[in-house]
Amino acid sequence: MQNHLKTTIYFKSKPAILATATIAGKKEGEGHLGKYIGKIIDDDLFGEKTFEKAECKMLSFAVENAIKHANYDVKDIDALISGDLLNQIISSAFSAREIPVPYIGIYNACSTFSEGLALASIMVDGGYMKNVAVATSSHFATAERQYRYPLELGCVRPPQSQWTVTGAGSAIISDVRGDYPRIVAATFGTVTDYGVTDANNMGAAMAPAAMSTITTHLKNTGHSPDYYDLIVTGDLGALGSRILKKLMSEKGYDIDPNHVDCGELIYNIDEKEFQGGSGAGCSAVVLNSYLYHKMMTKQIKRILFVATGALLSTLSTQQGESIPSIAHAVEIENI
């Protein structure tokens, strides 16, 4: 029988989120959080010949500027942990060839950023490294033609779908002292599958994974939901967020008062956006812009950040597989 207490790691040194950087597309800039995002691009090609090259450039921009915001040079960074949604995580790998530090490529779909934060904290808290850059990205155009249909087809999206965020975010996890948001603990999730087969309904597929990880974290830590100013999920969207609240209620937890979802926050939700945002860049942009600002100014002092990911591929969908999902929780405080 699995010892669930081992799934939560407590960090004695409480590694700092020393600095962050974000970049996003015009659509994201027009949302409620646009004023917090570091750079907004008007052209989704970002001056490149392909959308894939544009995503790679955005990811590089986020990492390089996070390092600058920390008042560091690349030589001060001990490792880069990065991931994205493209096959063989090429945005991360191609960006890493321009950043001469050890590269650790990871993939957990849209939960990759919280996974990266947890791994970086383990390295820093263990004394193995001093400064680790964590980054993820996504791009609407690259994700659409990889997971769904060529953009030229102009396919109609169903109402349960989400819009992949064009954006990238990066954070520097460090052993420095000082008044910074700090990573207190992390709970690694288990793969959860409730049998959802609709590749357009990411929220329904991922909500059970979020429920599983949040309840495990609360049980392990002994905290109640109101211990946190916010319980932030990655990109469940409007529908997935409602499903999560119901699932949590069935487990005896009321998260209604303090739950928010990055997919709901990043866009102005209306009939054009359907259920909101998704993508590995979604939670990375929201956490490293809006939420980081709120924590640095101590308007928010404690959050549970739970990025969620759907572990599907076009091949698995075409073969009729259901969608296994994952969520990792990271507890962050600045008190």
C-alpha cells in the first residue's frame, strides 16, 4: 500500500522565487491580467517564419529576462528545467541550445510548470544547486495543428473546448535569503483517469487529477482549504473548475471561497473564449505575472498552486484511449 505522506516534500530552506519573467500574445494582453504580463507581442509569429520558432523565441525571452530580473548573469544559473507541449519538447530543447547551462527537459503537459518548480526546489533545498531557472511555454497555433487540426481548415471549436495560451513564463528558484515568495512544500500527483475520451474537454479530464492531488496535500499537511488565500489550479477552465469544486465537496472540502483557475483568469471569458485558457504557458504566465506581483506586495500571502495536465496525444485520441491526467501542487508563501 502506498504511503501517501511520502508524496509531499517539505523544504527546510524554503527556496525563494527570486525573480520571474513573462511574455504573451495580443489576445492574452487584452485579458484581465494583461497589465501584469512583462511583454505583449502583437504578431503571433514574433518576427519568425513559423509559429514553432516563435514559441521557442518566447521561451528564450522568458528565461533570459527572468535571469536579468534577478540581477544575475547566465553563468550564475546552475540548471534550466523546462518543458512545453510540442513533440520532443522542441521549444525547450531548441531554447536550451542558446542558454549554456545544464538542461533538464521535462514533460507533464500543462502541469509541467508546477513539476518544474518542485524539482528545482528539491535541488536547491538539498544544497545541490543555488539558482535554477524553470520555464514553460505554449502557443495557440502550434498546439492546434499538433493536437487538433491545421489552422487553414477553420474548424469550429465545440463549447467545452479551451483556447491554448500563447505565452511563456520563467522563474528563478534560489537559495538567497530575503523577502521573497518561498516554496514551502510540494505534493507530486498520481495519474488519474475517470474515462473521459473527449479531447476537447480538457477540464473534465483534468479535474479529477486536481481533486486527487489537492486532497492528498491537505491530508498530508493537515491544512484546511481556508489556510490558503488562494487555491490556484492550472487550466481547468470554467467547466473544469465547477467540476473540481463538486468533486472536492464530495470529499468533504469546500474550496468555493478561495479557488481560482488560471484558465479562467487569463482571458475575458465570453462566448469567443468558451471555457478559458489552457496550455503549458497558461499557469506559467499567470503565476509569474499577476500572482507573483500579488505575493511580492503581500496582497496574497499564501497560495496552493496546482497546475494540471492531460497526458494525451493525437495518436492515443485516434485510437480511442481515455485521457489520463496529472496535477502537482506547490505551496508558496510570503508572510
